[in-house]
Amino acid sequence: GYLRSSDWQVRLAFALALGLAFSAAWSFRRERQSGALELLLVTPLRPHQLAGGRLWGLWCHFFPAFAILLFVWTCNPLHWSRRDLGMTWFFFFSFLSLPAIGMALSLTRLPALVAWLLTGAVGLLLPYALGTTVGFYARGYFGMRMASYFGMCLLQVCLGAGAWFLMHRNL
């Protein structure tokens, strides 16, 4: 069947977000396994500086790819629609929240693959499923449809903030 270019961009954005989730879920795992995390925690760095530096590193590593994808997506006048705009915001907030969720799960005793899958499920699939369900039932109502995208983004921010808090507590 015919797929719009924005459908391919959504798939590409999901793949990029899953790559970010994978990097975040492996973030502290190697240091914890080798014992380097204990050495890092006894240095003069505070836990929020250590976590903030790791978060900044993940953002800087993935920023060019996310920025190019979202720029091309939003600047293509052939595919401007409410869905494309909402999905742009969804992936922007995914870029902000997924590293915190993945880093919090990397500090747990879960296997790495499980931590990665949970990061993707909690940070991407749960907000997307809830938002698209609300958007499906609000078909035709522009305000409700945009509210569903706003709800997806708000849920991602809340999940990211909660994960950030848990990560600080566990460090």
C-alpha cells in the first residue's frame, strides 16, 4: 500500500528513539559491573553532577540525528498536518525523557535487554498507546486530538521526571 513520507519518518523516529533507549539502558551498567561506579561515587562529584553529565552526553550524542529528522519533518510543507505536528512534539519529548528513564533502569538489577525493553515500553509505547487511543475516540475533534498529543508529551515529562528522581535516590 501507499505510505506517506511522514509514515516512514515516524518509523525512523521510533528506531532512533529505541537507539537512544538502548544507550540509556546501558548507561551505568558497565560501570556498575566493573566497580567503576563506586569509584565515581567517592570522587568529589555529586550524584546529580554524575547523572547530569551522563544525561548531557546522551543528549549531545543523539541530538544531531533527532534535530535533522525533526527539522526535515516539520519543514516539509507537503506533509503538514495535525498528526505530523503532534508526532514531532511526541518525539521531541521522547528525546528529553528517554535518557532519564533508561539511566534509572540501568541502575537496577534487571538484565540489560529487559531494561532496554522496559525503557522503550514505558517511555515510548505507553504514552503513544494512550495518546492514540484518546485520539482515535476523538476523531474529527481538532481540540481533543491535539489534547491527546499534549497528554502524550505530559506523560513523557512526568515519567522522565519520576525516573530522574528514582535515579538520584538510587545513586
